Amino acid sequence: MTSTLNRLPDDEAGYALDSAVLASVFAASRDCIAVFDSEGRLLFMSPMGRKLLQVTDWEALRHLSWEQFWPEQARDHARKAFAAAQAGGTGEFSAPREDFSGNPRFWDVHVSPIPDEDGGPGRVLVVMRDQTDAWRREQERHLLSAELNHRMKNQMAVVQSIVNQTLRGAYPLDTAKKMIATRLDVLARAHDLLMHSEGERAPLRALVDTATQLLDGRRVLVSGPDIFLAPKSALSLSLILHELSSNAVAHGAHSAPDGRVEISWGHCDMDGAPAFELRFAESGGPPVAPPSVRGFGTRLLQGGLSGSASQANLDFHPDGVQFRLVAVLTSDQNTLG
């Protein structure tokens, strides 16, 4: 192998690389080092290279062509880099290439010539650095960026709907501004809960506590198993619970000294799919009647849960509002307990 690589000039013969030193260089390198002949046939691969690429049968791999070494999407870059080395220059590119066990990997590749004794294009040295971890982090960053962008667009659509629907109501301007600010605050608190929850799935119990802060906690009974909601469903439910709470304080059970609210949920199925059922029930309050105008809050409650197949039922019993929601737990949502 020593004769394959350039030997140093005679006046530096004491520093010439012998086979033992060369072997130690290969052993110390964390890269995949390979040598191809001028026609692009594989001749040599360092032990670390065989380990990184999960090579189990070196003899079957010998003489594999440079072009066959790379998947279709990387071959154009590989051909150009090899041609640069054949012309006496260097070529570089980055590309994915699975190891021989089928595991995805990503490489930074440097291709350079090994001149023969006459200085012509002899063999080609390839140094491949495994950048899989960095590539995965970059992929995750792109996915996160796309997800945040998508979520931001959804948030803006919800905000626009809240503002437009509220302003359509026959409210004085100051009242409408206060309602918009309150609804946006609920949305912001639910979003904050999602951002600080594992997997960005909101625990239903915490969501209930966050969205019903207008209620007197001493007169609220909350019960139910652990259920985690995906972002779109969580934001939608937070607004629903806020509208129910606002109505209870202004016109319902919590507008009377002895009125109470019970919020409960549990597991069920909906058309054969795993689902949960949530109930918001008022009692002990003044007589209630359906509103004469179907405003934003009523439309929101009767529309059900965004992001999931759902059914909503809003009844105005004489003793207080009764709300029932059944929603399918999608693949982004999970149930525990």
C-alpha cells in the first residue's frame, strides 16, 4: 500500500510512511477512507470505513464501481467529484447513503487524486465523514420550522375568526374590545400550556383549569382520567370552556350565590373509534333560556371540536346550561389512566 500512495522525496526518507504507520493512520481516523482505481473500481476501504458502512462481506464489495456505490439521487454529484479527481483536482459533495444494513446515513465526501509514479492520474482517494447526527438535527429543525409555520397560520386564522365574529355582534365597541382581548388571552394561555407540555400535547385537566379561571373554584367540581389533546383540539376546547365559563358567570350558575358547575370527562367510543366525552353542567343558578341571537359563543359551542371528528350538544335547561361534547382521539392524541 505504501507504493500506492505518494512516497516522500529521498531527503525525507526517514519520514516515509511504511505499512505499519499507514495502518495506524487508518486505525486512528474516524472517517471512512477508500481507494478506487482510475476507472472507479473499489480497491480498498479502511477498517473504520467498513465499520461505519456495516460491511460484512468485503470480498463481495471489492471492485464495486464508484457510481454503483451511490444511490441514484447522489450519482450526479459523485460523478462530478470523481471526474475532478481524475483531472488532477479535488471534488467535494454531501449526500445520503445507507450503510449495508439499511440504516440511513449522511456523508461529507472529499475526492482527490493519488498520482502514479509519472505524476499522471493513478488512483483516487475518497474520504467520507459521517455527518448523520448533524443531518438529522437539521432535518428536525426543518420539520419544526414547518410545523411552527403551519401552526402560526392556524393561529392567525383563529385570531382573525375571533375578531371578525366578535365584531359582528351587536356589542358596544368597548365591550367588543374587552371580549376579544379576553378570548385572545385564553388562546395565548392554552398555547403556552402546549409549549411547556411533553410532546406539545395538553393535559385535559390542566387545560380545564386554564380555560375556566373566571369561575369560582370553590363551586366547581372537576373529575376525569388523564387525557392529552393535540394542539388544534386543545386550542379549540380552551375557547369552548372559556365561553361556557363566561356565560356561567354572566347569566348562569355562577351569577347566583349557590350555583355550581360540574366538569367531567371520560373514555368512550364514537362510531367504533376511541373517543372521550366531556360534560359541562350548571346547577343551582337562575332560569336560563336560549339566546335570541346566535353569536360567536353559541356557534363555537355548537360547532364542536376543531381538529377531530366530534359531536356537540348545547341545552338550555331551566336550572342551567348543559353542554356535552364527544370527540375522537386522533393519532396525535393519547389517553392514559
